[in-house]
Amino acid sequence: STSTAKNEFGTNIQCGGSYTYPGKQVYYTIQLTQAKTYRISLSPSFYANYYVFRSACNANSINADCGSNGKYGLVSQLVYTNQTGASIFTPAASGWYTIAVDSRYANYSTYEGTFTLQVEDWVPNTNTTCASAKALTITGGKAYAKGSTSGAANEYGNAIVCGLPSASYALSGPQVYYNVTLKAGQAYQFNYQPTFTSRFYLFTKCGASAINTDCGSSGKTGFVSGYAYSGYTTSQVFTPQTTGTYYIALDSMSSYYQGSFELWVDEIIPPTNGKCATPQQLTLVNGKATVNGTTSGLANE
């Protein structure tokens, strides 16, 4: 927690940027190995930042390291309340490094509080481009993936919009890809649960223009999900018109939004009363009729 801490260096910490970090901070030290990759993540109860440095505890040296673009340190983007912010760090030298948990503002309760900081060994993702998508296999009507977008690239810049209202919705964060074979006429339910604010989208071909055509087709050849938030599950049902390979991208709006996720793909059997000609019969018993139902997998007649 930073609640009972103090601000050691005033407004002198900038980490090579335009922001200062005059909030309260606490420090941790950890021994890291040259050229080894680590994932550093922070889950705060307040608006927070963290920065990493290897040098002595004075403002100029800290700024040199945390502003070195990942060589001897780094600075995170702003991590929002109850979200998780993550960075990938591959130090250029072995030794002891310090991690400060801090904030951009002082004297506001929303910029101090409790947090969880995690440092872990990290194996870089291999499915960070559409061409290197990882294959999912549906077995017994189900497929499952667990992964992370941390440290991934942003393959298409700000070009992926998926038919959303404006360029401000562009999915320009890091993403990872999967591919899966789907059967024409079979309904599938996609359930997605991330630890960060994100979306997922489905399409048939790589390339920004082809992706936008499919994920912006309102379910004809692909789709884009609604926002999924940390700890919550968002669902999407899709019934392909043609059998073939489909791609799934897990993506976000900016480099700040990255982290781990789980994805489920399930074959579903649509209800038989999805057409006016085939209604389900209800019978009043003691003056009441009650039914539980679903519209999942149905077309709009």
C-alpha cells in the first residue's frame, strides 16, 4: 500500500516523458538476469504507475534508467483502479533492480491505496501475427485457449476498426491470434474472459482490409465482440455460412490494455422454436405456464 508512504523526490521523476510522479510511492528490489525476459504487472485499487530502474536512489539516475526505453528500466502507462497493467522487461545487464509503485498526482485519495505487484519469468508469445496464429481443435464440441497479450506486437497499427462507429474505436493494442475450423450451419458460442479491457473478433483472412470486412459484417462472415472487462465474461454466438478456417484475435484499444485471458469455443444446438412455423407449445397448469429458453444460435427470421 502507498497510503502511509511519502513522496521522496517531489516532481523530479519523469522517466524521460512529460509526466511527473509526485504521489506517494513505495519501493521493491529484485535481482534480474541479463537478456532474460520478465513480465511485471500491477493491479492497484487506485490510479497508479510503476517504474523500474537499476541505479542509485537519486532523481537523475532514476530518470536515466526508467526513461531508457526498456534497456535498464521502464515506466508503465497509467494503470486504472481494479485493472491490471503489465510490461515486458528484458534487462541489458544483470543485477539488482528497483521497482517503484507511484502515481501522477498527490493529495487525492484516488491516487493512493493498496495494490498487487507481480514479477514473473516470461516466455514470449509466438502467435503475435495473423500468419503465426495458434491452431485450436474442437474436440467433443469444445475448444479452449488460455494465453496473454503481454509483450505482443500490434500488427496492423490503428487499421482494425471492425465497422465500429469511428477511428477512436480502433483496436490498436497488442494482440494474439488463433485459428479454428468451423462447419457451415453449426452454431458456436464464444466465451471470453480477460484480465484487462479488450475485445475479440473473428474473420476469415489475414490483412487489415480483409479483417475489417469480416469482423464488420455483423455476423455474416465474422464479428467483433462488445467490450470485455477484467474478471467478466463476454459471449458471442456465430453460425458460419461456409465451412473453413476462421481466425480469432484477442485485442485492445491501446498498449496499456494487455494481459491474460481465457477463451472457450462451444458447439451449440439452437432451439427448435426459432421460426414462427415451429413454436413450442405451452400448457397452462393451475392458471400458469412457465418456460426457460434461449435465442443462442438462431437467425433473425
